[in-house]
Amino acid sequence: MAKAKAGKLSPKDLLGKINKIAGRDVAHSLEGTNPTDVTDWIPTGATWLDAIICKGKWAGIPVGKITEIAGLEATGKSFLAAQVCANAQKKDILPIYFDSESAIDSDFLVKAGVDISPEKFIYVQAHSVEFVLEVMEQLMSEYDDRLLFVWDSLAFTPAVSDVEGDFNPQSSMAMKARILSKAVSKLAIPIADKKATWLVLNQLKANITRSPAEAMTTPYITPGGKAMSYAYSLRIWLTGRKAKASYVQADNGYRIGSEVKAKIEKSRFGTQGRLCNFKILWGTDPVGVQDEESWFEALSKTPVFSGGGGGWYNFEIDGYTKRFRSSEWVNLLKEDDEFRTNILKAMEQEVIEKFSNQ
């Protein structure tokens, strides 16, 4: 660090001066502990998704930041959020779940692995946007431990003027966007300082525009205004194929799950545009992301796999080899610890490390 000349402040003195002016710590050395760096992540429950969120590392939902999971209907937004809550609890992070639709089911949460006891999980009916934001602000000022705020969903939560007004949409036009524009600028720094996590669930809507070219390049938009888009450090968009194959069906023809395509729509971690696929079962027992099944697709086109004729594959990495049928994949991962360890090593090398060098 440069030394101060006689009668002048050193850079270290300047840092202290800025904090004195602010009345709190706002100036930091980025070489040490600071609120800007993400040092912890909450797994989503989908390993392939965790592997593509941050360049060069296993990740998940970033602690201390604002994240959006937006999707079409029945693409697993609420289920992924429930799994994030369950994984947050394992890190001693308390989930506060704001439900504007009064639709969350306690059995659904338990099946997703959530401990719904009041000491571990707090459920809140979100009757207005202002209420959600005010509760978040007050809890962060009064609660010292880490919190996970899940908002399900931004699109469905009304502003107070919507609740108290008439049914004419023009009487409170853009009110929610204006509130959120003020809120995110007010809450972003406290969220970082308190190492809180704000997970916003949102809906993807068709981009109805006068510009056909724009509609082709950006087929979807999300409610909430531009400010939220700027504030998100991570945006995950969930869609599915427009076909029968986008649903998982039981032998009797009933739908028991969905095949989901996840896209990193925005990332401040160097991975914008990356994609992955996985299935979510919601109509059977057990429910959840078919996590291990998705690893096969993640690795099937990489150099560690060869073959495929007759359903037989060869897996090779760092001297370890294994020949197997694709139909044996999930059982092998559950029963053969060495195979599972090497598959996860391959995920790290082929999905994370190779991309980090590009």
C-alpha cells in the first residue's frame, strides 16, 4: 500500500474517512472480507443447474444477493424454491416464505425436505407488495442470523392501491413497478451486509410487442418492471418443450411430472446463456428433481463417454473405466460409490472446469 506523504492522508486513512462520513462501514478492501463477494451458495437440488450458475465452481443460489426463478406454469418454480429452503436449513439459514397465492401445501414442503417446525420455517401470507418489503427491511434490522426470503410470487402480489382500489387496471398502472424500483435500491445493500438471500419467484409471459424481431429474440418477459431486472445477480428461467414429451407420464397415461429446461438468463458470475435439463416429478412418491438422471445428459456428449450402440456406454476418467447400460444408470449411481464419485469428478471437469477456461 502506498505510503502517505507528509500532511496527506494515506489510502487506508481515506477508507476510514469514507466510513466516518457514512457513519458505518461502506468502504472495504476487496482483498479481505467484504459484502460484495459471494462466499456461500444454497444448492437448488439440481446438481447440473448448480454446476452452470457460477463460472469455475459448484454454486447454487448466491447468499447476499437477489435471485429470480421465473418460469412458465408447471415448470417447477415453487418446487425448486422449496428445495432451496430445505438446503438453506442445512446451513442454519432461516427461510421466510411469502406466499401471495395462499397455495403452498405443507405436505408439499415436507416432501421437498423442508422442516416446517416454527423454529426452522416461517410461512407468511403476502397480502401486498409493500407488506413484503417492509417485513424484509425490519427483519434484517432486528435479526442477526442469516435469512432466506422467498417471494412466491412477485407477479401475483398486489400493491395496496390494487387491493383498496377498483377493478380498473388503469387506476393503478405501473404502481408495482414503481414501488419495486424504490425498494430494490433501498434493500440491495442491507441484503449484502446481512448476508441475507432474496429469492423471487416470477412468471414468464409472452412478449407482446410491435416489433416482430424483438419478439423472436426475446419471446418472454417478466412482471415487475426494469428495476428488478437490474437488481438480480442471477436469473434462472424455466421452460419446457412444447410437446407431449415435456410431461412425464405414468403407465396409465396420467401426468406425474414435467421435463424442464433451465436457462441462465442473467448471471453476474460469468455464465449467462448456459442451459441444462432435468425432470421434476410432482405426482408420485417420492417427488422431486430427478437429479442423477440428468447427469447422464450432462455428460453424454463429452469425451468421458463413448459407445451408445445397443444402449451400452463406456465411461473413462483418470484411469477409471466402467462399461454400463443406460438403463442401469440411476441404480449404479446409488449402489456403486466409486462410480458415483468418478461421475461427479467428470461433472466437475467437463461441465465446470472446461467452461471456466473458455
